[in-house]
Amino acid sequence: MKSIVLDDGIEYLIYDTEMIDDKIYTLFVNIADDSDICFRKTITKNNEEFFVGLDDDTEFEKVLLHFTKKILN
């Protein structure tokens, strides 16, 4: 799996990526602590892709539910 250091300075594995409501979301798992996960949304600016935080709790809950269902099935 590919890893990346996010803006919090922590190295994460890119665990999974999914398209949800026409947006790309990625699930990251902390390399040092697999109980620490985070989600980021992919945006494109000037033909470059960036991982950004989610907008609000509603978006977070939608993404969490989607990945949870996928992992548990």
C-alpha cells in the first residue's frame, strides 16, 4: 500500500478510495496506530490533486457510513 504524510505530520497508509456522490474520498490508516483513521476528500486545482478535510459533520457521517458498510460486507 502507498503511504503519505498528511498535514498533521503523521504518516498514513492509503487504505481505500471510493466515489461517493460524485466526489472521491480516501480512507487513511495511521502507520504507527491502526486504530487512528481519517478521511479526506480529493479536489483538483490546476490539474493537481489534493487531499482536503471534510466540510462538516454531515459529510463525515455520510463517508463513515459508506466505508463502514463496505468494510463490513
